[in-house]
Amino acid sequence: MTWETSAADLAARVTHRSSRWRAPVARTPRHVFVPAWWEADGGRWELHDPVNEDHWYPAAYADRSLVTRVGALHADRAKPDDRPAGRPTSSATLPSLVVAMFQHARIDDGDELLDVGTGSGYGTAVATHRLGDEAVTSIDVDPYLVDAARDRLAIAGLHPTVEAVDGTGPLPVKAGKFDRIVATVAVRTVPVGWLTALCTGGRLVTTIAGTSLILTAEKRADGAAVGRVEWDRAGFMPVRHGAEYPVGAGGLLAAAHEIDGEDVTTSPYPVVDVANAWDLDSMLGITAPGIEHAYLDEGYRRTAVMAHADGSWARATSVGGEAPTVHQGGPRRLWDILDELRAYWLQHGELPARGARVLITPEGETRLARGKWRAVL
């Protein structure tokens, strides 16, 4: 088994045979960019540090994301008995999604690309094979990731510009430098620095944090950008500004499985696994961002729990075919917000966020509209 054969097989799985991305994927040694990774096993993170190609290549050349950092601990700096706690904070994105994001950008020969979220460097490598060293700039907030990616890109014979930069702030590039910006981290609103760095007529692609919504937009001469929320779906880790994400609502989420609510009601709608109901989850992420979820299906009993860092929480439990009993507490009634969205869905036949028109003001405010529905991020 050679990496070239594995990469060619991967390219055949994730691209059409006439795609201009097939050759870049086939030429990129993905194993170089993921020398080790984390996998969740029974609620704990286990290190995978392959000792030979038979263990390495099947994972490295699968169309799957590989978590390379949990909390502040990079997999390639970890020891076998390390058990990091916290959320994944970096990964090697699954190759089909890397290709899809580049395709949404409509990249042409000669374009200059800003790749936001270097991560493992794999996506940067694919883009550099497509466009060349001089045309690709990649940034990440994590200095270690940047240094490691730069070294691994060099092993692959690639030398794009790779810098440690907080992508949500001002970018150290001249205004209007880039024809395309593709972010493989999610943002709530489009940073002003991206609009400044994008040339007039240039196109950006990103995802809205807390949702599966892909946003594409093209910059106008007045500094604003207009576009749409694509019908496609993608999920990326939210952008971070330091070593780890802020403390969330994990403690409250765990406690909410047992505590009694300030309000106890019944819901007209079934218990739902919100995190895996992508359109519903995305609408909730637009309407009430930052909610964390848990779901337990015991066959005869289903329980969904929601919690927010502001102290709001909800738990809905249904037994058999009975209407769910809902406990809620804190400053907001989270399950009521969810049920309002489900009522809208039944009344209108669909949820409006996917397919919405997008206007990004020069100040970075993102406005969504579809029919009579409006949202401002």
C-alpha cells in the first residue's frame, strides 16, 4: 500500500472525475497532516498514534474528520495515557467537505485565496496544489498549529504563506488582496477584516456558528457583500480567540437531567434530538444562539435536555406515546422557544433560514431574509 494509491482512491470517492479538485486531492499526502488524532471512546478521549501504515492510512485516507486537538492538548504532543477533558478545538476536516467549501467559492485559475482556519494544514495543501504557493495564504489563531502545518506543507513540497493570526480581527494584508476567502471555522457574524481583505467582486464562503448554514457572498463596490444561505449543509467548530473555548453550560446541562423546573408543562410536539435535526437546530441557533443539548433514547422513554450559559435550561421527557412533560428554569424558557419554531414550521411548511438572502454591511452586520422572515446577527 502506498500513500499515492490511497490518496487517488480518496480523490475518486470525494470528487467527480472531471473536477479540477480531483488532482489536488490525489496529490496531497493526508497522512502527513494527521500523524496522530483523538477518538471518543465511552465518553473518554483516546489517542491514536499509529505505528505503521496499516493502522495509519485507513483513517488518514477515509472521508472523515479526525480530531487533532482536545481542549489545549494536541494529539501529536500527547502521551498514550493522556485523557484530555473538554471540547474538540481543532481537526482535519473530512476531505469531501474541504472540496465542497472550495467549490462553493467558485475558485478560478489565478485567484488569490485566504484560507481561514489552517488546522492540520490539509485543506491548505489541497488549495495550494490547485493554485500554487504564491496564491494561497492560510491563517489560524493557534501558533503551534501554524508551525506544524508549515512544516508538514514543506514535507509535501508546498510553501504557501501560513501565519498565526486571529482571523476575527484586522488582517495583516493589503485591502482588496484576495479574490476568494474560505473559512473552515464558523463565525456568528462576518468579520470586518474579511470584507476589507476581499477585492470588489470577490467571494467569501463561511458557516454561521451554532448552525449547519453555509453562507456565500460577493463584495460590492460600496464595501458590503450580498449572497445567500446555500441549500447545502456543513458544520465547523466555532472560531476561537485563545487556547480554548469559554466555559459553556456543561455543568447545568448535566444537572438539568434531574432537577425540578420552575415551570412544568406539557408540549404538543414530540421529544426531538435537536442537535441531529439540522434545520431545526440551525433555526434555533439563529434565534437563540449558544444552547447546548443532550438526548437519551431508552426505547420506551425519550429525554431531551437544553441548557445555556445564562442559566436557562429545559428538559422534556415522553413515555410511550404520551405528550412530553417539560421542566424549565432560568431567565428564559428554552423549550418554549423551540416549540415556537416548530409551530412556525407546521404553519409555513418549512423553516426559512436555509435559502435566505444575505446582506453583510461594511460594518460586518449580517442580515438574513426570506419572504417575510428577517433575522439580524
